[in-house]
Amino acid sequence: MQRYSLLSLARHALHDHRDWRRNFGGRPLKSAYDVVIVGGGGHGLATAYYLAKNHGINNVAVVEKSWLGGGNTARNTTMIRSDYLTKANAEYKEFALKLWENLSAELNFNVMFSQRGYIDLAHSDGQMENFTWRANTMRHRGIDAEILNVDQLARLLPEIDVSPATRYPIHGALYQSRGGTARHDAVAWGYARAAHDLGVDIFEHCGVDGFKIDGHRVTGVNTSQGHVSADTVVVSVAGHSSLLAAKAGIKLPLESFPVQAFISEPLKPVINTVINFNMGLAYINQTDKGELVMGGGLEPRNGYLPRGGFDRIEDVVSRIITIFPSLSRVRLMRTWAGIADIPMDGSPLLGESVVKNMLFNCGWGYAGFKATPAAGWTMAATVADGKPHPLAAPFSLSRFHDGYSHDEGGVGPTPSLH
């Protein structure tokens, strides 16, 4: 494996950095693989890496219709946290957070994971009660959580307006100090490089046109570069999961919505944590380059177009400047949108489908990026062991038949409300 270190940087500098090896790709597509992973985002690449590293399965191909990490991995606000209430979600996200904490060392690649903390603002006594309940539940499970009063919040975030006269008065907050952000493209590149070095074949600009199904069992994938036989197929394409599932004759209980985000011009450091606003959804953090990254709720209609409307920008910005009035004259620089695929209970779908040996990793909604390492780890274990990983088992497709939903938001079978 090509290791990055101060010594290797110095050695390559003597040759003008011309003799670095290719990090991933460049191998020919074979006619057959043990596992084909459809989707070259963080989840697909992490699955390939852990298949090779944890289980010794490296006859694996990752096929991506565009460039690596160019889908939802690049189209999110990179927040990482584990402040969940329901048992299945909380344990899964906490496992992911523990993997994040050592990921740069694990991959020998700086994913720029920054544990700057995550703040969930409460704007009423009822929200404070709810957050106190959640914090106590988290601590009972061994997950860090604190409740901040207004004075503590003001000391932690001097720029925030905590005066009673503000439009949405702040009553306190739930704080998770281990939460934070990571660099989205670095995560994709780090997993791709590590998987490639373990023998995984990675193909960009290789779309999937359909699947070969024999007797309710998947036997191959039809790609834009030719047919590939496969013992197992893992579909990890985020918001487009329903479209790929339909090519195999499967109807998933999902709805897809664009989720818009936007970024400001670079500023000197003004916000040192990730902040979530809860009187109408809005969230904000500041990148290492100085831009403010902001986002809010789903766009109001189902769709697959990676863009949103100006009404969502206005909605989010109006809330942000009520708590940070000093940002009111900051200019926005660009916008983008990802596609959130959301099941009826708002929690992911992981594992086997009705087509044998065809597995799906989808339904993450807002939560996909933060779950990346755990999604890869548990999907790899599910493939290798032939049974669901214990952390993934609660999120099987069969839960809707059995009546075991994981409704984190408590809003029932309405995907747009989760």
C-alpha cells in the first residue's frame, strides 16, 4: 500500500511529485465478480473496503455512473452526530461516530473529521423537555450528551442572539461535544484508495442499465461497459434507489425528495460548532475554508432533480439571521441539492430484498453521510456472513410486514415529515 507520511512527502518532493502511484481505478472490467456494488459514493466505497479488509473478499467491483462521490456524498452538509432517541438508530449512529473518530488513521488519508460539537437549539419549554428526555436516554446508553441553559450556550457561542426579544427565543440546547463535520470528497477518496489497494476494482462513468435475474435470484449486472456476472449485488445509490430497484422488478417503500443546501462567501471564523435550529428546520456550520454551509427541510415535491427553489433559501436564511443577526449582510456564493430517499418510518432500509442475493442500502434521508462508516461495515458483514449484521437487522425490509417501525420523528407513515 502506498503510505502517506512526512517521509514519503519529502521523498517524492525530490522528484517533483511525479512518481506517485494512481490511487484508484485503471483496471479492466472483468466478466465476473463475487460482489458488484452499484454506487461509488461513500457508502458503496466503504462497503467495498470493509469487504476486503474485514472479510478478505476482494473480488469486488464498484460501478459508478458518474464520478466517485459525486452524488449525495458531495451534496450534503457533512454533519456527524449520534444524538438519536430510538434504540436502533442511536446504536447505529454511535457505532458510526466511533468509526469516524479513527477513520483518518484507519485509511491513512485525512478525511478532515472535526469534532467541533453539535448543538440542537430548543425554542420552547416543550422542546427543552423533549431534549432533556433524549439526553437522559443517550447517557443511559453510554452516548455523550449535555443540556445547556441559555447562559452556557451564550458562553459557548458568543455570536448567537439569546435575547428574549428575538423572533424565536432560545430556551436552551442539547449539546453533543463529539459531533462535528468531515470533508465529503476526502471520505470518498480515502475509502476508494484503501479499497483499491486491497484489490477492489473501481469504475467511474459506468452506469447500470438493468440486472440479470434467474429464478428470483440476481446473477449479474448490465452496465454501460458490458454485462458482469455476480454472485451478490449491493445497490447503494441513495435517492435513486427506487429507480434501480424497479429495474429488478422491486418496489421499495420509499419516496425521494430534493434537499437543498447553500454556501456563503468565505469569512473569518465566526461559528465554531454545528448548529440546528428547530422552529422550522435550518442548520449551519462553517468550513475550514471559512464558508458558511446552510440547509433546511425537504423541497415540497417528490423529484430527482438535484436543485431546489429560492423559497427554501429564503426560509432557511430568515431563520439563521434571527439567531445570528451579524450574518444578515453575508452573501451566498452557490447552491446545490441532494436527493433524499425516505421510507415510511424515516429510518433506513438495509439488507436483503425479495430478489435473492440482491441487497439494498438506502432510505437514509438526511442521515446518510453521518452513517457512512457504519453503513459500509454492516453491509460488508451482511454480505460476508449471509445474515444481517446485528446493528443492521432492525432496518430490514421485513420490518414493515412485521410491524416494527423505527419512527425517530414520531410523525407516522409520511416520509416528507421525517
